[in-house]
Amino acid sequence: NELLAKGPNGNNAGSPTEMIGLFIARKVHGNKNVRWNADDLCAPCALPTNPPPAGNNQNNVFRNSFDVESWPNPSDTVFNLKLITVDLNTESKIQVFDMSNKLVHSNTFDPEKVYQFGNKLEAGVYIVKIQQANDSKTIRLVKY
């Protein structure tokens, strides 16, 4: 249920640990010296050069952010989406594409509510685009 990836010898020094593949877990942790890649065909992800601001600024860091939480993934029934947004008035749009880029589901939903979908989708991998005003996020969901 939980994956912990650490750099060499469990610390943040030395050469980075390269994590390659699909990782499915409730929590995935990686130290500063871990590079995550979807597959071995692409170049390693760059390590951050600037650390996050010091202090307890978590609320300020996410104040103007737009993100999407999705669960469960993978799923054998439905998916749930919840927006993380400061704009609770603008309706959100969802578009779901199969791997042949065919639009298989679209709808609008209230950004304050959990949006549930997928009960009519066949097993497969889906690319989901969520838009709200000028913000958008694309995620990958798997139904089995």
C-alpha cells in the first residue's frame, strides 16, 4: 500500500535513485534525491533546483492553485473527482478520452461537490481533462 523510495544509502547524498515504471499505492514517498519516470523511454525528470519557501506557508503556497484529487485509481466501478480551487463559483468541465483519443464522456459539475463518473466506461486507460475558467488539469485513470 505504501512505496518509499530513497536515494543511495537512504539519504539525500550521492547519485539519484531512478524509479522507472507505473507505481500504484495509497502513498508514494520519495526523498529529494529520487527521480520518477513513467517509463525508460523518456529522459529522467529534473530534480528541483529551488527548495520550497521555508516556514509554515502551506496555506499561502496553495492559495491560488488549481488541482484535482481523484480516487480510486485504478477502479472497477466508478471514479471520484474533487477540485482543489479557490474559485467555487465557476462551473467545471470534464472531458474523458479513451486511448484512441475518442471522447467517451463529458459533463459539467459544481466545483464544491465530488463528481462521480465511470460506471458506463469499459475497462481501459482514460485521459481525463478537467477545466475551470483558465485553469486545466489532465490526469490518467485506469478502469479494470
